[in-house]
Amino acid sequence: MERGVHGRFLDPSTSVREAAVELVGKFILVRPELIPQYYHMLSERILVGTCH
């Protein structure tokens, strides 16, 4: 699942990237023990998104 999510974070379509971040965000709200697993991907996506 992580590879699939990471691939969507890099998708050329803005809407796909946004949907992936939203989905992972909702998922970790339900299962906070997964934060360490997805933290790096989310923080990287957020930082890249603020540079554009």
C-alpha cells in the first residue's frame, strides 16, 4: 500500500496528489499508530507542495 500511496503523491495530476494526501490523512486519524509509517511521505509531499 505504501508504494501505491507514494506513487500517487508523485502523480502529475494535482487532484490525484491532493486526494492521496487527504486519504492518508483520514486513514492515520483512524489509526494513529501508522503515523511513523507515513510521516516521511506526507511531510515530503507538503514541503514539495509549498515550493510551487
